[in-house]
Amino acid sequence: MSSDFWILSSGNMTPMLLLAIESSCDETSAAVVRDGRHALSNVIASQIDVHARYGGVVPELASRKHVEAITPVIDEALAVAGVELAQIEGVVVTRGPGLVGALLVGLSTAKALAFARQIPLVGVHHMEGHILAPLLEQELEFPYLALAVSGGHTHLYRVDGVGRYRTLGRTLDDASGEAFDKVAKLLGLPYPGGVVIDRLAAKGNPSAIAFPRPLLHQDNCDFSFSGIKTAVLNYVKKQSAPVTGKHLEDLAASFQAAVVEVLCRKTLRAARAEGLQRVVVAGGVACNSGLRAGMGAMAAAEGLQVVFPSPGLCGDNAAMLGVAGDWYLSHGQQAPLDLNALASWPLDRAGLGGALNAQHSQAG
């Protein structure tokens, strides 16, 4: 059976105790999730110290570190949850998108566990995990608008239910998190740069420097952050002295204000166009204090409900996979053991609807 196919059975529709595994980039994570709503553990092993000297993630080093960390992380997740591997009823793992070498470490481990224990396996889209993460902490009615913001994604999705997603807008070049990290690197700030820029921005004047707001006035929901990054580079090159102190704080604040305004205005445009009153902001950049403040102000002015996962669920983590994983497995959907990793994978094609559509097109 092709790894693009899914096995569909009647299922008993009973929630499960799942082991979740995430290894798409530079965090190795494992979690135990009960009923798709309760994270009993969520262990994360970061590789920041490994990649900091290079100013970004080195794929080969990331893969090696995942190999070293995956077993201890799973053992710790089981121990923290107070369960034995024999009690686990299914395994959910990030299938993609991400670094293929990194993904394969988690995916191979998940398949081995599923085979050895004779329990079902399901592969979940990385951003699907992010945009469903708030359901681990609160009840949230469908449909809602999701803004997925991370180092690799800046997408707007309409979420009508688990496995039912439609892309409304996406970045045409750099993702917002990527822009933060690249600007930090050109300013000589330590990795990961987005956190440092946010800290500096809190002390600066967001109106000090007029950086562009690309695509802001175009009648679409797409994003572009390459131009803002280039504008910062050109500004720095024109300075007669290094940008430090108060000048650096003002630059960080002005850059962050430009990115946040674009994210907020585009999100509002999409919410109005779709007639949605609920907005989820998820992914690593959702930790940014400027974005949280901007979205909060927008929500108050427009009468919207804006939901952010707690910071521990914004970055890459395994627990977030449990929401979709439990839904798929309890509805009789599981993956074959030849499931492969996908470096690129549109969310519209993930989930139950996308799997069935892919299977139908292959059969036709």
C-alpha cells in the first residue's frame, strides 16, 4: 500500500491514551495525551545551544541530536505521565512539513513502537498541531480563523473542524518568524533572534523608524516579509556607526511594529471576509508580546475572540499533536507502517478530507 494512502476502519469512536512524538525541526518532544484534551506530560529537548553558534538550524546536526534525544525524551514523557508503554493505545507523530532528516527520526521511532506494540499509528501535519493546540486548554467552537506564525509558516486558515482546513492566505516569501531571525542575525543579536528582538522592542519607540508594510493595502490575505527585512538591512547600511543602545531598541520596536501591524490587519481582513468571530493565533511567533498586544487591541476594537495557546504550547511540542491524533484514531483513521515523511505538505491536503481526496484521485 502506498504511504499516501490511509486505512479507514469503522473504529469504536472511543478516546484514547496516546503517545505523541514531534521532531520536525530542532526540538525533540514526546507527550502522553489522554482523550485528545488532557496532556499528562509534554517533554521537550531543545537544540538551541547546538545551533546558536551558526545563527540558525543546521539540518544534519538537528537530525543527529534527534537520534540522541528521542529515546530519553519518550522515557521521560512516560515517567512524568505515570504510565507504562504497555498502556499506550496509539502513537501520533509529526509527518511533515519540516526537515526530512529530523522528521524521519520521529517517524521511524513512532512506526517501530506501533509495530512492536501492535497499536495504531497516525501522522499529523505540524501546523495542524499548532492551530488545534488551544483545545488542550479550553473549549473552542468551530469554525474559527487560525493565524499560524512560525519560522517556516505565516498562513491564515479557516478551521471548520479537525481535518477540515482551507488556506485563505500565506506568505509569498519569508515567514514572519524567519524575518525576525534574519533581522536579528544582521543586527548581530544572538540566536534565536526573535526572542531578543521582542525584548529590545519593549524598550523602544515603535514609531521611530518608518519601515514598510508590504501587501497591507492589497485586497488579499497573503503576506510578504522579505521587503521589511531588506528595508532593515538598507537602513543599517546607511548608518555611520553600529546600531546599539537606544537606537537598537527603537529599530527593534519599529521593525516589530511593522510585522505586527501586517499580521493583525490581514487577520482582521480574513475574519471579516469569512464572517468569523473567533481567531486562534498559534506557532512560535505567537509568544511575541507585541503580537499578543496587537491582537488583543484588535479584538477589543472589533468584538472578536482571540485565543493564544499558553507559551509552552506555542513552540514546537508533541502534546499539540494529540488533539488531531485522538480524533483521527477514534474515528478509525490510521496510517500504514510505510508512511513517509513530507518536507512540504499543504494543510488543505492533510486530515481526513485530504486523505480521502488523495486516495480517490489515486484510484481514479
